[in-house]
Amino acid sequence: MMSSPMVLSLLLFVSLTALLLLAPRLSPPPPPVAAGDQEEVPAAGVGVGGAGSGGPWGVGVGEEADDLALFRRATLDAGAGAAVSAAPSKVAFLFLTNSDLTFGPLWERFFAGHEGRFSVYVHADPAAQLLLPPTPSFRGRFVAAKPTRRADPSLIAAERRLLAAALLDDAANVYFALLSQHCVPLQSFARLYGALFPPRAAHHHRLPSYIEVLTGEPQMPSRYVARGEDAMLPEVPYDRFRIGSQFFTLARRHAALVVGERRLWRKFRVPCLPEMQQDSCYPEEHYFPTLLDMADSAGVARYTLTRVNWTGSVAGHPHTYTAPEVSPRLIAQLRASNHTHPYMFARKFAPDCLGPLLAIADTVLFKD
Ligand SMILES: *[C@@H]1O[C@H](CO)[C@@H](O)[C@H](O)[C@H]1NC(C)=O
Ligand SMILES: *[C@@H]1O[C@H](CO)[C@@H](O)[C@H](O)[C@H]1NC(C)=O
């Protein structure tokens, strides 16, 4: 039997929850954004094994109640992961996509024989109508997703959603590698794993995050004022504002920090001014490096494991490799870095590269 105070609190809880759930629906939909070329920037919605997917007002900046509940649960749960050391550490591969995962077969080859040491999560655009499931490791690994667009904080929201889902799903997930459908592996799984978990590093709480953190880049002043002259103040003064590649590999404590964070997210989720959207609006390239540099400067490598070629970039898109360019020599060039670790992943690769990459998978890509 329930006592009446309990019934009362239950009622209160239910009505508050209803309010929270309804609230976003009551506000008008956001104005349309100049979407630009979306191909790189993934999207949303196949809610498999998770909460409901996005509502029709969509392109939300993702502070809706279901997201908030997810982030809260992930934050509360995150501590547990640090304590669990018995299970072998896993690398969580977070795929952000709005098209078919063409390189699924290549990733399967990369994963083969390493079961128990990796997890896969996919945030996919409901509009993409993926041909699912692509391959065994991806089957059933789709998290609740919402639409995303370029020049819009919905990409940050999607990345936070992926991190939260992976944090909650498995306490053994120690690293979280963000990838897109255009990313390919450059090394064997064993080599990646050996680099992330060097034998001497017994203490997981000190593992670094691999994220690019740059300052003083020429585009910084206009990126900083993308939401208005003083819009980032007081939380983010210009000299703390950072830029870095969207693609990172975060350590668990940093993934948890991102998911639980509200202060900077409240700033970065503000849409850019219309006149800034074309050239200066890339919130996802700023939120993560700015936040992590502020929160734990010494804990980040300031280097990303994902190689990208910006030479001759067009409209904010890096060079996209096509089949004729794939060769052992290219792989060697893409691996080379100035950091202790070589590059582990690369982008962007066009779908027609799958065949040529599979052809050199055993002899070059995954040969240790
Ligand atoms: C980078 O892209 C340019 C074309 O935009 C190409 O000429 C160059 O070879 C590429 N670099 C590497 C390392 O692949
Ligand atoms: C390594 O550093 C040199 C000198 O700064 C630079 O020219 C080169 O492009 C860098 N290589 C990579 C892969 O970043």
C-alpha cells in the first residue's frame, strides 16, 4: 500500500515530467538554417535500443527532456566505470552518420578477433534511410538520434548523446572514438589498443584524451563572434576560446565531464547569427576543445588521432580521397605524424575506396 504523501509526490513527479516533456513542443520551431552541404555532418534518429527519437520540431539543439534525462543518468553512472577494473578495457567507436556506413566491411575486418575489447554505437539520421544492418558489429548498435545540420549546435548535441549512450551502456568503455561514415582505420586494432593502453599505464584515471586544441588560428576572431559581439562572455573570454578537429578520442573521465556539463553548452547551443552561418559557424570545432582545455588542460594530448587533409579544401570540406588515390604509399603518408603516436584513423574517403582499401587490408592497413 502506498501512503498518501507518496501518492502525492508521485503525482507531482508525473505532472512535472509531463511539463518537461511538453515544454519544447510548445515553443515555435527554430528558424530554418542555411543547411549547406550536409554530407559530412551526420544526423539523427533511428531509435534502436534507446529512448524515443527526435520530435518533428527536430533540429533541436537537444536540450529536450529525454536528452537531459540521458545526460543526467550518464553523469551519475560515469563514476562507476572508474571503479570497475576487472573487465578488460574497451574502446567505444562512436559513428556519427547521415548516410550508409559504406566502410562497415572494412571496420569488421579491423574488429575481427578483438571481441570483448570494443563497443560500437551509431547515431544515424532518420532521413538517411540507411540500409540496415550493414554488418554484424553494427547490428542493433543504433542509439536514439535526432536530426543534425551543419552550422548548427545539433552536431554537438548528437556527439553528447553518443557519449552518454556509450558511458551508460558499458562501464568497461574507457576510450570513446568519434568517427563518421567517411573515416577509415589506418592501423590494426592491436596497434590502436596498444597505443591507447600502454603496458605501464596502470592508472586509467590519468589516460589522456586525444583531441586537437589550437589557438591563434586566423579564423578564430570571426568564429568567436559568430553569436554576437559579447555573446560568449563571461564564461568564455576570447583568450580561452579554442579550435580543434571535430574528431576526437576521449578518455572516460572527459566523456563524463562533457555529458554532465551545462555552463558552456548553454553558450555554444545558441544559434549563430544568420550572416555568420555561411563561413564562421562550426560550434562542434570549438565546444569540445574549449571545454576540455579549460577543465583539464594537462589531461589532453592537444593532438587528434584522426588525420585529415585540408590542402585544397572546398567550402569547409577537406580533401576527399577517391579510389585511384588509395595505395600503400598513401596509407604510409597518412599515418606519419609529429606526435608520439602515428595517426590511427583518416578522413575523408569516398565510398568507392572500399574495394581498394579491403584489397590492402591484410597486407598494409592491418599488418603489424
Ligand atoms: C592532400 O590533398 C591534395 C589535394 O587537395 C593532394 O594533392 C595531396 O597529395 C594530399 N596529401 C596527402 C598526404 O594525401
Ligand atoms: C610535422 O612538422 C613539420 C614541421 O613543422 C611540418 O612541416 C609537417 O607538415 C608536420 N607533419 C605532420 C604530419 O603534421
